[in-house]
Amino acid sequence: MKNLKKLVLLHSNDMHGDFLAENIDSSLVGGVSMLSGYVNKVRREEPNTIYAIAGDMFRGSVIDSEYQGISTIEIMNLLAPDVVTIGNHEADYGLGQLLFIEKCAKFPIINANLFIRTGHNHLFQPYVILRRDGMKILFIGIVTEEVLNKTKRDGMIGSFVDIDEAAAEIGRICDTYNAIDIDFTVLLTHIGYEEDKKLAAKLDPAWGVDVIIGGHSHTLLEKATEINGVQIVQAGIGTNQIGRFDIMVDTDRNCIDSFTWKTIPICAENCPRDEEVESLILNYKKATDEKYGRIVTRFTRELTHPSRTQETELGDLFADILQNALGLDVFFIGSGSIRSTKLGPVVRLSDFEECFPYDDAVFLVKVTGAQLKKMILFYLRDEAFEGDHTEFYQISGGLRLIYEKKEHTFREIKFGGADVDDSRIYSTGIQAFHYANFEKFFGLPQAEIEKNAAPRPVATSCRSILEEVLSGSHLLDQKADGRITIE
């Protein structure tokens, strides 16, 4: 006869400061108050409940950015997850701030692949073992390589980011703790759905990994994906839904006997409000509203940024503003720097800062026309449209290109109406984060670019430039004008 015990795993990922409920079709949807109400309700109904967050609690809200994540940790402490792994945006305020915030958290924050180079000591607790009804559940945290990108200039911080290395580290942890009769093993990852599938395929079944709860790619699945006997799930983005596993664990064989998985809508119909959480959020909202409630500008209509991998209205507008303000030939703005899918028509400071939260400096890089073509071809490679670890760029209006995706080549690429000249030098603006990872994002060694001229900072804050120009403008409009055509 099987010895079966029920385990309920609730999970969120990529919450990005989505603290407040929205009114959609006259119904309240999402927000941490109702999310907390649902989690508390399940905990009362199902004593063997664990709630996990797979990274990126930070960014996306002025409540988060104004207090550099401390407000988020206070809110999360009331939400009370049982375990969290870090995501790439947890490093946005610097590694020192993240380590400070970790000390403020009343829940374990785990990560197995960030370490101090000199002694190979982990920066965070790599795993945690949670106990429910006599069961021992092992959680191991793995994060995307983008954290390493953000800390690239810190020579003391290292990471393994290769899937093979990650799998080997998971194996070492599982081998070490299987001896104490682990009943269930969960990888809490922030590497993206496609990378989760690759990782699952690398795992030795003897390690006993049962589930991967993922994040980073914002993938909203309809059902769990099974790879190599491992169930992979992810719950989209924000707080409009939560993932839920109902699992019968075979504690004799230390594996899943049966399970169901689905996403639960966070809405007023099935989620009671948590008034303590709501009160804390509203206190922060009141403080930030006083500072960020002023109107920056008004567009003629709502401008959009529906996808990171295509030319967008907001991408065109922001790239043009920065190119014109700095007197450059070309400006590349990271498509992922624009965090909102729409903005306006009335743009308050809070709207703008949530849309464009990054306050990078700008570097002037001089490239030949031939190098410019290589840079663009590199970021338009197939991985830009299929993977989780590449960057796509919005470009300023002087540059226009038609890219044939199947042939991986340009049908045409023009600057100022003329063909891009391979030998001409083009002054190009790039955000500091992208300059620090130049070869990774553009496919050319920095040393090759430096032969043309030494790159140098030309502005300390691209966000300040955008805000200043927008504040001095009225009834702006911008259509995606065909500067990037992909065929």
C-alpha cells in the first residue's frame, strides 16, 4: 500500500511591483492584497501548503523604485512566502543593496549560482529544506545570467550560468541531501521557460528533482510541461494569477504519485482581501503619489510598446529624443528598458518612471558602417526572437533597415536616405548597461570598437533627458514609421 501525503505548491514569478488591483470590466483583478488573501485562504484549508516566488519581485512600480526595494520587502514580509529565489531585477539597485534587503526579509532567499570568487563562498543560501507533515521538501534556487551582466564590473562576484554547470551544482546538492530522506525536490529558477526545458533534460533522474517552478520569460502556461520526468511550470507575470499544484507525494518512493496544476485568477470573486497588506501598500502609494503625481506631458493619444522584438511607437519616440538631444548619428535603446506596453495620453511622472525605470548613463561609441551592420545582424539573429538571454534594440529614425529573417541578411540598410557606408564612422549612443556588456549584446569585442576612438560617457542619465524633453513638449505623437522591417 502506498504511503501518500498531499502537498499544495502555490507559486508566483515576475511580480515586478504589481501591488495594486486593477479595475477590469468593472471587476477588481490582481494586486497583493487579494493575492495574500488567496494564499492565506489556501493555507487555512490545506495545512501542507508552500508558497514560492521564482524571482523578480522588484521593478515596475514607483513604490518599489522610490525605496529601492525596501518597500517591496516589507510588503513581501506581510505576504509571507515560504521561499523565494532572486531574479535579474533583484540586482537593479546594486549587489550591496540586494544583500542588505536580504537581511530585511523574513523568509529565505535562495540562490545556488552566485558566489564570491576568492573563496567560492555562496552569496546566498543555495537551498532550503521545508518540512510539512513529516515530509522534507528541498528547494534549490537558480538565477539567469543577467544578474552577472549587471555585476559585470565587480571583479569579486562570479557565477556559473552554463546549463551544464547549473545541472552539476544541482546534482551535488541533491546527492548531499538525499541521504536525509528528501521526499520532494523543487528547482526554483529564474532562467526562462526554454532554459528550464534544457535544464530538465540535463538532470539525472537519480537526483530526484520533481518540479521546476520558473520565471523570467513571463510564460503563462496552460498546463505543466514534462521533460525527463520533471514537471515545469510558470505563471506569467504580475499578480493577476497564481500557479497552483495539488500533489500527492509518494513518501516511500520520494516522488509524485499524481498531481493537478492550474493557474488561479486573482479576483474579488474568489480571493478575500488582506486588509493589513492593503493598508501598508496604500500608505506607500499615498507617499509616492504626492511626489510622482504631477503631469509630465500629454500625448495626442496612447502610445504603445506591445513587444520587445519589434519596432514600437514608444521605442521610436524615446530613441529619437535621445539621438536628437545628444547630437548623435544613431541611438540604440534597449527594448527591455521600456517596461510598459502603453503610455499616455496623459503622462504623469509615476507613469513615466514605471515605463522607463532605468537611470543609465549614455556612452558615445564610434563604429564603422561595417561594424554597425554586424551589430544589428547580431541582435537580429534567431535567438532574439526565440530565447530569453538576448536584447533587441529600438533605433533612432535616421537609420532604416529591411531584414530578411530567413536569409539572416539585410535587403537594405540606409542612413539619412543613403546606403550605410562600410568605411564611414557613425557616432552611436548606447546605455551604460549595454556598453558594459557590449560583446554579449552586439557580438563585437570592445577592443575592436576602441580602435576607432575611445568610447566615453556623454550623459549621466538618459531618463533625465527623456523627462526634460517630454516636459517641454505638448501633444506629441509618434507612429512606428517602418525604420525596422523584418520580413
